[in-house]
Amino acid sequence: MNIKRFFKKLGATFALAVGVYKGADACAPAPALTPVFNDNAVLTDSAIPNQYRLNQLQEPTAEEAKTLWRVRVGAWEIGAGGHHTFLEFSPYSDDPARVKNRDIYQIHGIACDEVRRTWAEMNPAKKVSYDQYLHGDYVLKAMGVNQDHERKFFADPATAYVDIYYGTKEEVLKMYLDGMNMVDKISRDNKPYLLFDHNSNSTERSVREGLGLPDAELFVPYLPMKLGGRIWAPGLEKSLIPAGWDRADIREKSDYNNFSVSQLEQRARDLSGEDKMFATFRPLPPPQSPKP
């Protein structure tokens, strides 16, 4: 018997069995999420994202909804059936004034090009995307943005949103600032960006868990799990939570713990922006001299 071939077959069989089990185990009916009927409830065309809340969240009254803020997970389709997930911290109301007032804060994981000091080229139609990715030019970074990033930057609405937390504006902005501590750590680590591993979805999952927020349930890490009616977000099962991370300790030691709402807003805007992320690139190693 060829021992090497035997172990290869055994490994392949085991990997297949694990994959099938994970998929089959999760191919249950779609999670019981409650639809959210917000200010745009009367609009029913396909441009309006599907909005849900976790069942444990109580629907606010009309009066409460005027001042309520929320944290929600959004997903944007990136091709081949996969989705990019992100965290949003914003007013519960979908009134367009929230955009005008710059009341939308989001946290995204981003693929950046460490060699060229810019966004990674992730266009699957361009050969350069594969060359640079396989060459190891791309690193995972995270950033906070003070805008409706999905519509403004990608010019495309999100596929779905799931509300996972309701609170006051002060509470939600403090959560955003807590999350920005992890954003800074992820960006400064400059870990290799891996399409199905450490990516935008692992960033979202890590920040969400680091804030003590629950799973949105609609988004799943493995492709077969889509059969249950959920949304595939590859890499979602990976964690980037730093060793020794303690959100309560970070909050307690922060200066913003006792900030007013206006001070929280100013700090959140000061920390947001792609320039903060690009500033965390590592120095490139000197080019090697050609061998004689």
C-alpha cells in the first residue's frame, strides 16, 4: 500500500466530511428575524434594503424612534454570491436628514495594497488583481467612516441590514469609539489579506464580538449554509480579537467615557476617514540588489 497516497485520501475524505457536516448542520430554515418597517416602509421597490431586527430587540414606539440609535450589521454583495459585512452606528430612523447631519458611522474591513499605498485592486476581471494578491501585496486594514459608505463609495445600497442593539445616541457613539480601538490595532497589524480567511467579514465579526454584541444570524461563513435562506459572508468565522482585549477596561481608561454627546461626535469624526488607515502602512523593506 502506498502510505503517502493513503493519508492524502484520508485527509481529503476528512476535509470533505467536515465541510459537508458544517454545511448540513447549518442548513436549517432562515433565522426568525423580525422585519423592520422604518420611515421608508411604504417604499417596496428592490432598491430598498431588507431590514430586520433580532427577535430579542423590542420594537420602539413612534416617540422612542425619534431619538433612538442603533447598531446594525449590513451586507453588500461583492460577487460570486459572497458578501462584505460591516457595522453601522446610526439613528434608528431612516430619515434622509441623518445623511445630511453626518449621523452615520460605519466600520469596515478593507483590502489595501501595501506596496502602492492605496486600495487593493479587487476587480476579478483584471489580471493585475490576481498577480498582486498572489504576490502578497495586499494587507487587511480596518477603518471608520462618517458617511453612508455603501452608497457614497460603492454607489450601491446594502443587500440587507440586521439591527443588533438599540440605545441612546451617547451609548451607540461610545460603542463606535470602543470599536475604533480595535480598528486601529487591526490596521497597524497589517496582516495579509486572505480572501476566504482574514478579510472584511472577519473584521466585522471581531469588532462586533469585541463590543459584546450578538451574532446577526442572517450572515453565514460557509457557502452550503445559503441553502437555509441566509447570506454567505466568507471568512466570517475568523477572529481578529487582540490578545488581552478588554472592552470594559478600555472604556474605563478612556477620556471619552465622560464626554458629552457633542464631544463624542467630534471625536468620532476626528477618528474616521481613510487617511487614518493609510497612515498605518509599515515601512517597505529596501529593494534587494540583483544577484551578480
